[in-house]
Amino acid sequence: MDSFDSYLLRRAYDKVAKHGDRLAKADPLIDWEKFRPIVSGMYRNGSERGGRPNTDEVVMVKLLVLQQWIGCSLER
């Protein structure tokens, strides 16, 4: 059984998918793995104290690109 959250996310995605998923079309055009060695040196937590694992480096690059594409920034 799906959770209520996953149901809401799936329903929201279905609404967006009706308009076409341009981001999904861009994904195979970019070799995202080439960014991993560039970003990994800046974005690695080698602490022995534990804690929450880092988000994957490629996912972080994709988020930054998406942020620029849609004009979403955290500038104050």
C-alpha cells in the first residue's frame, strides 16, 4: 500500500506530465557522471562522527542546473 505522501506526489507529477517533461528529455543529452570528479573534492564529508550521508554529487549538480534553468535562486 502506498503512503498518502507518495499518492500526492504521483498525482502532482501526473498533472505536470500532461504538459510534457522537458527535463527528462535533457537528461540523456548530458553526461552527468563527468561532473562527479569535479564536485566530489568539494563535497565530501569525511567525518568519523557519522551523521546523515551526503546527497549524491551528481544529484547536487542536477539541482544546481535546474535551479538556473527555472530561475529559482536563494539570493537575498
